[in-house]
Amino acid sequence: MGRAPQALLALLAALVLALVLSACGGSDDDQTSSTDRPAPAKGPPIRIGAKNFTEQTILGELYRQALEAQGFEVVLKTDVGSTEIIHRALKRGALDMYPEYVGVLLSEVAEVRSRPRRPAASYEVAKRYEKRGGFTLLAQTPFSDSNALGVKPEFARRHGLRTIADLRRLKGIVKIGALAEFRTRYEGLDGLHAVYGLRNLRVSSLASDERYAALDQGDVEVASVFTTEGQLAGEDYVVLKDPRGLFASGHVAPIVSDRILAAHGSRLQTAIDAVSKMLTTGAMREMNAAVDLHSRRPAAVAREFLQAKELL
């Protein structure tokens, strides 16, 4: 998901840094309340970042609320931007933590193109990479949200599409609706060129909540999707198979600065890991659907999940 010009990325990162430092939080709900809240944790506030789509907002809320319930002071900044931008904000000290997809971290930050096939092996490679920069990759989630390409069922039947490679048989330009970073990513247009030899593609940059509507309305033929999105639970869309493994497994692992871990001790890691281990594919798809399909607020959806798991 070539690379964006370094100067542009640096400028975007600088802007994000300024915004994050000036923000006093990005939550859409009140602070979590509890009559049994533990004593306030000693140490600095924990500044959590989240990317610019539904699942990331929910993840940010899950970690924020669970940590606050354990007495930690948390500042949540949502809608920070793509991996390239949010990781730069982390490295520059504007954030202390954010949830990242291991496969995307390897391909778009570490620039590891020959990734291990086993998720556990990919996780170890990513963990070593982050440790060199002064960060710890905490336990990864049971769920995996991978990048994928989706089409309408009728379009797939008409053109005999089952895999990404089948897109080569389409005549003319094929329009793909995707987030802007798709244009410059290996897990995006670059990889589709390199791995599948697809040269008949044109990317239409869309916001996260515009992709499925564009597909439904015929404005694009293909959409870049995430495999835990609620829209994929039914039969309204077909996800094309990826036999050559362009899109890596997408287990999430929070990246946390060693500085903030040292300041708060093992209690912080224990609280974060307790949330991560509860996040199954079914749970994540259900929460995404509640927000995207039923217009519920991410903070409320996260709170209900944490209460059900007795983490609030």
C-alpha cells in the first residue's frame, strides 16, 4: 500500500506533529467513569494515536477507556493519518503509542518486501525492527485485518473474477477506489504492478467511508477494502483471492515507546495486553459494523465491548 516523495511525507509528518502536540484529545465521548477506579497511576500521560478510518478509531477508544479504568491518564488523538504519517509522529515524540498492522508496518515502514508467510514470524521481524528505534511491539491481536480488493458480485460473475490476477483480463482502465496512500504503497498500486503485473489500473482517492458507496454506484469497479469491515459480512461484495500473497496478514500490535513503558512499569503493558487478547475477528467486525452500518459512536461501541469483557 512508489513511495510518496520524502519531502511531502516530512511536511505531512511535521503538520501532524504540531496538531498532535496541540491536541487535548480526540475522543467523541466522555471519560470512562467507574466507582471502583484504581488509584491514579504515577507517571506522564499516555498519548495514544489512531489512524484515519473506523477500525482505528475504535481501537484507540478501546485502549483509552481500558487504560483510564486502570487509573492511567490518557490523551487520545484520532484521525492522525496513514501509517507513514502516524509512525513518524511516534518517532518524533508526538505520540507514545498507536495500534499498527504488522504486515503494513513491515512493508511500508521497515520496507521489508519478502515477508515471512507465518504471522508469528512476521511479528518477530517487526518487533526487532521497532526495538532498534526505542519502541516495543506488544502482543498482537487474535484478529487479522488485511488489505484486500473487493468487487460487486454481478461484476465478478460477468467477468469471471475470482483472484486479483483475473483483473488482467479486463479491457481498458480499471478504476480502484481507495485511500490516498494506496497510490504509493507496496500493499497498493506498487505491489499490484510488481507482483501481479497489473498496468491497467487507475486509483480514485476516496475517504474511508466513500469506498463502498462508490462501488455500489458504479463510480469504481474495484475497491480497496479491509477484511474485518462490517460491509463484508453479507453477500453484497466479493473479496478477490490473493494467491501471490501481496497483502500480508494484518494482526494488530500496539507500538509503545520504551520511555513510557519504563515510566509506568509492567502494569501498563498488562493493561494493554488484556485488551488486545480479546479482539477476535468476529468481535472486530461486529464493532466496525455497529459504527459504519448503524451509525453508532465509536466510543460507545468500545465501552460496551469492554464492559462485556469486564475490562471496565
